[in-house]
Amino acid sequence: MVIVVMGVSGAGKTTVGRALAETLGWPFYDGDDFHPPANIERMRCGVPLTDADRRPWLEALRALIAQHLQEGRPAVVACSALKRSYRDVLRRAGEGVRFVHLAADYETIRRRLETRRGHFFDPKLLQSQFDDLETPDADEALILEATRPVSELVRAIITRWNLQGRR
């Protein structure tokens, strides 16, 4: 199984994904690390990414997920996966891809981004993320309120799929 923690920038994907991976003893991959340099520069400059910009990034993540699934190795991936078509690309990696959507309202995320340091994402792009977001339904993803404590979010994910943490 590969769990993709998704949501807009600032929802807590990396924080929750790392905590989940640590609890389970699984590897963690931050989708931001797979962006081509041109994408990072666009976001740093406040230019929203297009679907064409995102395609190579999503394909790189799909390949990573496919490799884990083919080898029977679980993993946790943080990836915005804002549109259903993006999630469809990741799902094509194979059976066993599960999505967790960290949901929060615009103002909550805006406040989080105002205090975040050391990330390339220009907070001016937040509205474009909400504009692109095609919120998954409960059949497509486990939907969790991003304002809950990280430990609660991790516990909810583990409970949902009856996962075993480190002993």
C-alpha cells in the first residue's frame, strides 16, 4: 500500500506524512522534491503551475509509487493531487494507492502560510490552489480536518486501513 497525503499547500501534508511514515516504519517521500527546477522557480515567483507543468512531476511520482507497489514495499507520499485527473495519474501506478485529503478552509491555510519559513511556495498562489482543488469524496479519499492534532490524524489513518505501527 502507498498512502498519498494530499491537500493544498500548507494543509500539513509533509508534517502528517512524515509522522505517519515514522509511526509505521515506512519510507516517506515529499512530492515537492520531485518537481523539476522550472516548476520550483515558477512557484517561487508566484506563477501558478499549469497541467502541462505538473505532468512530468506527476509521472515521476507515479513511477515511484508503481515501484513500491510492484516490490510490495509500502510508502507514504505527500502530494497536493489537487485535481481528480492528477489523482488518476497516481492511481495508474497500481492497486494499493490510498488517498488522505487534509481539508481546511482558505483562512486557516492562509494563516499557516504566513508563518511558514523556508519553503519555495509563494503564499500568493494559495487562491490558485483552492481554485484548482477538486475535493475528493469519501469514496475516493479519507477526508480529515487538517486542524486536528497530528497524532489524531495519524491515528485516524492507521485505524482507517487497520495498519500496524512499529513495535
